Amino acid sequence: MYLVLIAWIYVAFMMAVAEATSPIGSLLGAVFTFLLYGVLPMGVVAYIMGTPARRRAIKAQNAKTAVSVPPDANGEPSSQTVTPIRKEP
């Protein structure tokens, strides 16, 4: 994932350098070229490609903070998460 991001940022940087050094180019055009062709699209791609890792981190955090259910007589987790309340006759 990071190799693609680094390569694209390098390509966008080289496009910006070519824009800045061109006789008809400008520094402002180079900055916009780098931002609009490099940083913005790669930020979106990095966010989308990082979604599975964020989901795993959230699940791990939830599992870490979840209250564990005591096992039943066979050592397996109880299928009921709420203890039934009996009314006295």
C-alpha cells in the first residue's frame, strides 16, 4: 500500500517540478498540481485502503473492553447474556 502512495507522490512532485521550471509555468501552478494531482487523491486512496485496518483496531478495542461472560458447567460461554429473574411464588 505504501509503495503505491510513495510512487504516486513522487510522480506528482516531478509533475510539479516540471510545471515550476517550464517557461510558461508558474510556482502557483506547481503547488496546485502537487496538491490536486498528488496529495488530495492519495489522501482519499489511503483512507479507503486503511478501512480494514481501522475496523480491526475498533474490533480489538471493543473486545478488550467487553465484559466477559462466565462459562457454564461445560466450560463453554453461556448462550444467555442476561440472567433470568425469578419471581417468588
